[in-house]
Amino acid sequence: MKKIYNPNPENWSELLKRPTKTVGDIEATVQTIFKDVQTNGDSAIKKYSSIFDGVILEELFVSTTEIAQASKAITKDLKEAIQLAKDNIKKFHSAQKTERVSVETTAGVQCWQEKRSIQKVGFYIPAGSAPLFSTILMLAVPAQIAGCKEIVLCTPPAKDGSIDPAILYTAQLCGVTQIAKVGGIQAIAAMTFGTESIPKVYKIFGPGNQFVTVAKQLATKYNVAIDMPAGPSELLVVADDTAEAHFVASDLLSQAEHGIDSQVILVSTSKELIKKVEAEIVLQIGTLSRKHIAQQAIANSKLIYVENDTTALALINNYAPEHFIVCVKNEDFYVENIINAGSVFIGNYTPESAGDYASGTNHTLPTNGYAKQYSGVNLDSFTKSMTFQKISRKGIQNIGKAIELMAEAEGLDAHKNAITLRLNALTDE
């Protein structure tokens, strides 16, 4: 990891740059695949599965037999762990339900807001070397609570056409019945346009690599919403001498092992802690099964020393981390003043891994600085807020003149007339 001491604020943007490609670098590839899937449907999907995943598929959807076999392949202990996580996620997201908001804005004018579920949603679940079955919990549980009627799950198959048993088991546990063996750009295209087999959805959820991220962004041009531009994972830890160096190192490595384009950063007011963490990373990285990935991600990562908490917080808000761990004596300062972060983890015994799996919060979070304007997935991500109003005779009389004047000032005669006719009808009675 690169060590930087007291960086000049003028250089923060360059210093904190993510190791990701720009949209322009890969948009041409995404556009080509989108057009092919839009035109040729299932045949294009199968073609790209052969090219990118090395598998020739006859059927795109997982069968009930495959789901049943997957359940048998999962150990009892893992099933219990998944159930514990599901229960906690359900508790936290159920608590996010809100009642109808109703108010009489003027006598006779009743306005209210209610939430309705998004009827058709699509999930993208990364697989490959790290099948992220935990993401199914993070998406399907709140979708069920919200009342989404149709859920399509796409996940890349292995070279033998199979899907990881944990993904299949978790999907069926959460009530997902449409599981397509499709990954990458072609999966996003399929859910965007619909094919002979895979239905079009209204909103797409789930993380992915840079190609999937750009594909999701492109999907928004075709009347499909997305949760957020969730790309390669990232973590920032702020720590001082009260932090446990081996804990901090383990947290940094937990994100570094996601992928070679992941980024982890330590910001500290202690040079001594930085030295200890650097040494611990060297010790721990050698024990990891994915050390070849973690090592490349660590090369993109940084150890940054600053002199005080105020400077550290300003730098962190500038970076807007997906995951933010606070391990300092003055933790309240950071917790109360952090503005830009996807999810915050507080104290030596709150690792980011807890949020990834079983604490109850959602791990589908904004990356690449998007925490400045996006929230992580939550119950409201699966709903729409609809407003209603009902106006009585007295109500239209109370606000009618104001509407007439405003419509006339904007030159919208028909708008004014819609009010005038009603007011005249009441006057004639």
C-alpha cells in the first residue's frame, strides 16, 4: 500500500481516484451487446454466455430439480447461518415501513401519500470465484416485505452450466422462482428489454463489475430504473492508537479480496498505527485463499496520515466511501459529522463483514463516490411514493382563485378554465 503523509487538500481528488475505467472506455462494448440482445433475444444471450462464460446453454432457467439438489448440497450449519442472517435482515427492513401520511392543507383539501410496491424487479447476483448468495438476502427479503409481485434473478453459470448451490438454496428460501443462468452485460440487457424467456423488469438491483455497472447505467436510457451505480467494492477505515492494528488489517483485506479493482484506504492520525497495520497486512495476506486478488487490490490502496480529526473527516467526506469503519477514541465526532458514506461501522468489534452478512443492514451500497447522492438499498428502494388528493366544494372555493391567477400568469388558459367552470357551477347553485 502507498503511504501518504499530510496530503494537500488540492491534491485529494487525484489521491483518492478509484482504479476504475470510465464509462467511455467500455460503453461501446455494452452498447453492442445491448443492441444484439434487443434484436435477437435468447439466441444472443446464449451466444454471449458461450463467449464470456465458456458454456453452451440449452435452457436459460434453473429447473426445480436443480433447486432441490442444491438444498441437499448445503450443510445444516450453513442453512442455519443463512436463516439467522435472513431473520435479522427482515427485522431491520420491516422496521422501515411507514404509514400513510395524510394532511388537510386547507379546509376541504385533503392530501395524502401512500407507498406502492414496484411490481417487476430484477436482481443481478455475481458468481464466478465468489458466488454472492448473501446479496440475494439483501435484495429478496426487502422486496418481499415491500410486496413486489415478480422477481427475476440472473446469475452467471459455471462452465458446466450449473449454479452455485448456495445461490439456489438462498433464492428459494427467499421465494425467488425465476432464476436465469445469465451473467454480465447480457443479463442486464435481458432484464432491460425482455427476451423470449426472460421478462423485462421495471427496476434492476445488484452489484457487479465495471461492465455490469455501465450496463445498468445504460439500462436507464430504456425506461428501466436501477438501484444505484454499484461497482467494485471499497472500504475506508479511520483509526487512531485506540484501534487494534490486526483488526484494521483484516478489515482492509476483507474488501481487497473482492476483486483486483477493489480499493481500501486507511486514514489515521497515528503514524505508529499505520506502521503496525502495514506489517499486519503482510502477515495476514499470505494466509488468504484469494491472496493473488487481494495483493493486486492492495496495490491500488493507500495508507494516509493526517494530523487531526477535522482534516481526516473532510478527506473522508470528499472520498464518500461505500463502507466506512470508525475505530477512534473520538468516535462521536465522526458518527455525528459524516455526510457521505454508504454504511458506517463503529468500534473495534464492528467489522464490515457483519454488514455484509448478518447484522441486518443492507450491503448493496453506492460505490465510486456515489454515496454523495445515493442511498444504499433499503425498503423504500422497492416502492414508489404516490400522492393523492380529494377536494370538496368548500376546498375548491378556498384555493380556486389562487389557481386561476397562477394559471393565467403562466398563460395556461385551459388550466384556468378547469377551475373557473367549477367555481361558476358552485356560484350558480
